[in-house]
Amino acid sequence: MQHFLPDSKATTSFDNRTSRGGRSQRVPIFNDEFGHADLVIRGRPPNVQVDASSASLGSSSFHHGFSVDRVSPQWTRSTWSSAGQQHGRIQEINDNDEEGEDEVESQVQEVTPLVYLDEWQSDPFSALPSDLPKHVLAEQMHQSKTCLLEMVTNRSSDSYGPHFAGNILNLAVNNTTLLYAMMFAGMMFARTANNQTTPSVLELQFGARAIHMLSQQLRSPATAATEANIWAVVALGYCDNFISLRPGKHPRQSFLKELQSLHIYGRMTVNLAHIQGLKQLIQLLGGLDKIRTPGIAQVISFADLFESTRYLLRPGLPCVFHTRTFMVNGRLSVSLQERRWAENALGPLGSSFREIWGTYSPLPVQKLCEVIRDACDFTIVVENYAEGRWVPRLPAELTDQRNYVHHKLMSLDSDAEIAERGEWLHDQHYEPCRLACLAYSFLVIFPFPPILGVFERLGSRLQKSIMRSSLRLEELGRARQELHLWIVVMGAIICTGLPERAFYIRELSQTLKLLKVSSFDSLVRILQTFLWHPKTSNYDAMDLWRALKLDV
């Protein structure tokens, strides 16, 4: 099975590189362009962890006299001169607050192992616009690179991700604002991955420093709309805080939840003032297509996609792709061999949709069918990767295919939007099917983390759409009855561990009796004619079947 993990040689932070037996280990700092600058870590005790929040800074000061011992209140809030909104992320630390002083002092006094350069090696940090100690910069650069790599793909065989990370790091060499914003985002990324709810003082200081310098840059139109500033705003805007996962039982999701670290970025909240400022900067620049640094526009598009997904909204930005080869002749690039490999496991995937709607349907239904076709193709990709079959597909192509399908699905019109245009679908299954496809995407294609409110919102909307449709199942043909069965099953699975699940179990029980489905295997055979990935959802379907038998 292919694992979407960072390259252990290029992206692992110092926490995972302790020295054993007193032997030295070389850790690359940037990408190949900085390959000459390796750090040597010697004699680190295995029980000592190093991160920027526990680094021994001594009496060192930040760039331009920014001291580690205080965060000046004037830097704890910033104003977007163009947007006119205040940033509410950084909390003030009062000089007279004894608790704040104790926290800073405790972090400063912690002992860290020595990390130094051999005499024959050049210093890669001398060019960085910061007076931070080298060991703090070393940790932050590795952490930031990991954060940047995983915005594209976290497969070890990827070469596009390191190139993108190198481009951003090169921008940071000449831009102090970007450097501090990037280090702040890297610390936020690591904190989210480790489920640490409380930010360190150093993280708050990095954020405050970045905001202060960014506000100065934005005062002048000549220095505002630069790509370095745009990326600094992205780092600050999409890494405001993080949300814990919903307690209780969750449905199973495909391994793609780690692609682009969606399981981490999907939990981060945004700062609306910064996002508004980002939109204005993009407008000043002339649009996303005017960004020249490869990867920035694509990552901004991805960030907008996962933020829209959190609230089940239409994406506000177009989908920008890393590659051009992820599609062939208007369809996802999936070879005939890949389809043959997955055929036995997936069965007649999507065949019932074609039987129900055919080729002569209203335009919104046709668009829905196109998305379903793409979702079927991508399910084949997921199945082959889950089986560990080697496929000559670039990691960035996999990212593009996944985001293309989900962006297209999120861009479909709801029945309410269609009605506002004065159109009438005459198809009561459209809206429930659209929402059930979203549930399928949450499980298999775009596995969004089950944070509080997301799955509840989708389950509730799907329930209301089923109730509004007022379908008389006994008057429908068997194909439509089976479609209703699939819709209800998707709703029941997405509501695993939620109160809304009871509605779907009652509805499912009635539908199974109408269809005279008496075994679990018969149920799965029906589901596989729609959208279904057995390796992801068969276990949850079995759990649902047991609940039906127990009348839960």
C-alpha cells in the first residue's frame, strides 16, 4: 500500500531525529538548492525534545530588537489598512501579568541540546533576515518546510512538493514578514498535529511580529501586492486556530485524509480579516493567474476549497491545478489497466445512475451525472492505491484529481438555487442525491476531518431534503427505490455517532422491507451499483446492518 507520509530524509523535524549512541546524524535544511548546508546533531539525549517553544534563547533578541522577554501590546493587534478590520488572534500579554512572565521565563530557561555547524560547513542561516539563535531557526526551517511540503502532497517520491517548498523558502530569505509568518504557521501546524490546544508564547510572538511588519508593508500600494506578502497573509489567515475532533464514534474514511495533510488543515480555523485582505491583495495583483511563483495559486485554491467544505458552501475561488496531465479527453486520467485491476473489488460502479437518468435529463442533473462519473473514476484510483498497485501517476496529479472532483461537486447548484432562477427540475431525487454524493466524498474522495458541526450539518441537510421530497416509494420503480436506499445508507454512515442516525435507520428499515433485501451481501450488491468503496465503508455498513437487526 502506498503511504502518504513525508520523506523521512527531507521533511522530518528534529523531534524525530534524536542521536542514538552518541553518533552524528546529518539533516538537510532546504531542498537540493541548499544541499551543501547540512546540520550535524551530536549526543542528543533521547528523552529531550526540541521545538521552538522550548528553545533556550538566553538573552538573544529578535530581528530589529524584538525581545523574547516581552510582547509589546502595540504588536498584539494589527489593522488591515485596506480592509479596515482588526486582527483578533494574538492575545495581549500584560507586562504586569505575573503568570505571563512565569510562562516566558520557564520556556527561556529550558535546556536544549547543542546543535552546531562543523567548521568546514557554510552557515545557511546567515542569509535569513532574523537574529534568532541558529538552533531555533534550524528547527523552524525544518518545521516550515514540512508544512509547505504537505500543502501539495506528502508522498516521499514527490519532487514537485520540495520544489514548491524551496520557492517559498527562497522568498523568505529576502522578506522578514514572510519568514515570521511562515514560522508562525509551521508552529501552528505542528501544534494541530499534536493536539496541543494552548499556543506557546514564542508562537504568539512570531505571529505578533509578522502582523506588525505586514501592516507596515500594506500601508504602501508599492509594497502591498507582492507574492511574498500574499503568502504571508495566507500563512496568517488560514492558521488562526484549530478545532478538536468531535468526541465519540466516527465513520471510517479512506487513506486520502492524509493527502495534503487534509486531516490537519481541515481542523484549522481562519481569520476573516486576513482572508478579506487576501482577496483584496489578489485583486490588486490581477487575479490568481497573475501569481508567478509555482504552487502558490494552487495552494490558495486548496485552502479556499477546504474552508468552503467546512460550511458546505460553493467555493469562492476557481480550482487551480499543479499539472495538466491529470485529465485526458475531458475525463480523469485513469488507464484501462487500472480499471481492470479494480473491477473485481468495485463491481458495476455507478451503473444504476446511468440506468435512472440516462442521457436525456435536465442540465443540473446532467452536471450531477458528470460529477458522479468523475467520482467513479477516482474511486478506481483510490482502490488501486489502497491495494498497493504501482501506477505511473505523479503525486501532484493525484492531488489535482482529488481536488478537481470535490471542487466540481461543491460547485453544483442546490435545488434552492435552481428554484431561485425560476427553473423546475421535476426530479425529487436530485437534491438528496447531490448531498449523498457529498457524504461519499467526505468518506472516500475528500475525507474531511469530523470536527464538530460539519457532519452534523450535512446529515441534517440530507434528512431535510429527504423529508421535503415526500417520496412515495411504493409508487416508484425498483431502480429509484434502490437509489433511495443508497441515499439513506450514505446519510446513516455520515451520521455515525450522531443523534440524526436514528432517522436514517428507521428510513432504511422501511426501504429494505419494500425491496425485500434480507441479507447483508444483497445490500452491498445494490450499493456497489451506485457510489461505494468496500474497503472504506463495508465495515460501517455491517455496523449499520447490526443496528437494524437490534432495532437500535
